[in-house]
Amino acid sequence: MRRRLLISYLTLTLVVLVMLEVPLALSFRQRETEALQSQLERDAFVLSTFAEDALDGSANPRLQVLAEEYLQETGGRVVFVDSDAVVRADSSPPNTNLRSFESRPEIQAALDRRVATGTRSSATLGTDIVFAAVPITSGGTIQGVVRVSCPLGDLDERVERYWALLALIGAAVMAAVTMIGILLARWVTRPVEQLQQTAMAIGRGELSARAPANEGPPEVQRLARALNVTASRLEELVVAQEQFVADASHQLRTPLTALRLRLEMLEMHSRDDVMDSDLAAAEREVIRLSRLVDGLLALARADRSPGVGVIDGVDVDAALRERAANWRPVADTRDVRLETLEAGLTARVDPDRLDQIIDNYVANAIDVAPAGSVVRLYSTMVDNPDTGPMVAIHVQDEGPGLTPDQRSRAFDRFWRYSDTSGPLGGTGLGLPIVRKLANMDGGFADLGEAPGGGLDAVVTVPPTTGDRRA
């Protein structure tokens, strides 16, 4: 945008300069030509008064002296011809023989009692000349003609110097406009760029971002203030919503815990098999509601987290070994073996968020893994075309897997594979929490198909600064 504004300023300035300087230069040449013709005409009239009595039909050395003196003083050429257009004196004679200027149109015009001025090409001099031809009369009789001329080269040199001066002025104006244009473009575009950065930050979820509202043109300032008001209102609404979810989740945990305890007490004192079955079903629903509340609370906390605390250098292998060790007793009860593979990679992530992501993936994998199967935890380095090298952390199971459509919807909040839930999960909030946590560390979460038809749960996070292997 800054470049386009500067180009528009310079283009407009260039057009104005051309429209002003070209006519000015052409007018200067015309004025100089007319002034030179007028000067030559005055000189010719003065010379004609001295030559009235000198053209008496014979050579008069006084005319030649007069012509040569004029040449020395002004640099112009003087030619005196008689009434027959025969040269009697010439300040720049190519030869000493008598010559006829009868073919010169200005001589004929002067012999017809007309003053002739103008420019034409001279075959004798091989250049263009400016001339003035005046008749020499005595007693009403045409005695001859005096023609004063000078080459156009002198005039062209003055015009070229004037053109050079105008070009220099134009270059100075363009340089000044360039400097002023850069300042103006920065004055206009800098707050616009800040508005863009603020809008992008808000789009990334940084609702506290604000644009400076006192920089740039008044229109941009009004736009910045409007954006800030919108961002403030949006932040208030989102924070209120997240606070409500967090508060409601927190408040629901206590009555649900109490309800679960009461159900367990009733089950212990019940002697009716039908009652025992109903109590067990009610207890399962209470457990499910408790997990759902815990998930809502975790999701609300993740939404409100500022995303700080990223550590450059988390050992991914150590994190996988630790989480596998914590989950191994649960996996053993379901006859599922947890297996970790070493890759020697480190990632730039928050360790607590990474542990929570792995826990969600492992809980889902154990839930669906058949007895006697293996859940593998490992990491690889991948080359992402948008972000470059990234660390991909995999949790693969040998369960039934999901269809491509189901995998695309698995990260939607409250979406579940089936209406029944396993003992470890099933609230529909685990994967949305995983994606939110991964995004906070500059990564992303995805589900793929594992070899053999199972599910490959992947979280991709940035590597450490020095580890860029692909």
C-alpha cells in the first residue's frame, strides 16, 4: 500500500510537471525566436539608413566595412544587394566574385517593398538561419536590400540550457515530492498496518489487542476507535461466556459429587436387584456428568489461557515415557500394551499442555483398543510446507478406527463416536481441548488412519531452535 501511494504521488507530480514545463519550454523558444527576429529587423533598418547612398551601381568599400564591423560586434551575417539582387557587400563571403541572391525568397520580398523575417535552411551555410530582410530606398526608389541573419545554433543552445534548467527543477521537485510522499505514505499506511495487525491478532483469539487510535488521518483514527470498541465488546462477551461456563462447571461439581456419594450409599444398603440395577445406571450417568463438567471446566481454562509458558527444549521421548508409565496400570487392566519408541527430538511447547494432550490421546486409544493389542507412542520430524520442520507426536491404536467423515468431525465440541461412553472418556470435549492446547503452542492436532485400520492421533508442534531435522 505504501508503495502504491508513493507511485501515485510521483505519477501525479510527473504529469503536472510535464503539463507545465513542456509548454513553458516551447513558449520560451517561440519568444526567443521572435525576440531575435525583432532584433535582426531593427539592425537591418539601421544598416539600411547607412547604405542608402552607397548603392550607386559600383562597388563601395564602405558597405563591406560596415558589414564586417557588424559581424565582429554581433556575430551576425550582413549581406547588401542592389536592385538586381546582386551582392555588393557580404560579411561572410564564400568567394570574391559577384553573386546573385535572386533565388532567396526574403530578398525578393524586400525588393517588393516588404520587410521579410523568419527562419529557413541555408544551403550555403548548411544550417538553419534566422533572417530579417529590409528594402533600401532613396527618394522612393528601391536601391537594394540589406539582409541580416544568424544561425539557429546559438538560439538552440539557449533553448537547450533552458530545457536543462527546467529538467533540473523537475528533478528537484520529484526528489522533494519523493521525500514528502514517503512521509505521507508512512503517515497513512502505518496506522492501517497496525489496524491489520490488530485485526489479525483478534482473529487469532488475542481479544485484548488494541489499535492505536491517535495516529494517521482522521478517517483511520475513527476506524481504529471503532475496531477497538468492537474488540472490547467482543472480549466482554467472550469472557462472560467463558466465565459462565467455568463458574457453572465449578458449581456443578459439588452437587454431582454429593449425588454420587448418596447413590453409592443407597446401593450399599439396597436389597432389591432391580433397585441395584437402577442405582448402578444412575451412578454411571452421574459419573458421565462429572466427566462432562470436568471437561467443560478444562476447556474454559484452555480458552482463557494466554498461551505463555512455552519452553524451548522439552524432551518429547521423556514426556512420552512418563505418560506411558502413568497410564500403564490402566492399560494392564484392559490387557492393552503401551509401547514407546525413541526419536531423540525436542519441541518448543509448554510441558503441562503437552502432558494433557498426550493424556487425552492415550485415554481415547485405551478406550477403543481391543484386548491383546498395542498402543504405540512415538514422534517423528515432518516438513510442513507452511511452517517448515515440525515435530509430530503420534498415539496409534489397533482399534476400529474412524471414517474420513468421522475424523473430520471428531474435533467438534460434544461430538461423540457413539451414544455409549467408555470408562475413560466419551464427553465429546477431549479432542477440542487437545486442538485448543496445540494451537496455543503454535501447533495443530489431527486424526489419521493407522496401519492396520486403527486410529493415528497426531499433534504437530514446533521443534526447538536448533533441531530442524526433516
